[in-house]
Amino acid sequence: MFGILGWILFGLIVGAVAKLVMPGNDPGGVVVTMLLGIVGSVVGAWLGRALGFYGPGDPAGFLMSLVGAVALLAIYRATAGRRKLV
């Protein structure tokens, strides 16, 4: 259970850093940015470990988590910015 809570807290921190790296208005606000940070962190860390870039607990995990969060935030901005609500 603590592992999941740790990932959520870590994802929130990474999401905040990703927001600092990519300033601007997000279509979903702060909550969506934090959720994207969590998901991007998990995906980036998983992908880095799956490709053998590093092991669990290595400092490179933060970098891959940040890359995943920034990439997910960029994709979200590109797709959500095109939608128009009628």
C-alpha cells in the first residue's frame, strides 16, 4: 500500500516540476496537470526500467519520470487544445 502512495506523491512532485518546465495554461487546470504528472511518472519510470536504462531506486528514475510527465502534458495540450465545446 505504501508503494502506491509513494508513487502518487512522487507523481505529484514530478507533475509540479513538469508544469514548471512547461508553463502556460492547461485546458484541465491544476488537478488534470497533477494527474498527468502521476500517470506520466509511472509510464516514464516503467518504460525506463523495461528498456533496461536503470533499476528500481536509481536516480535516473526521476529523469525518466519527468520526461514521461512532460511528454504526456505536451500530448494532452495538443489534443485538448483542438477540441471545442459546443
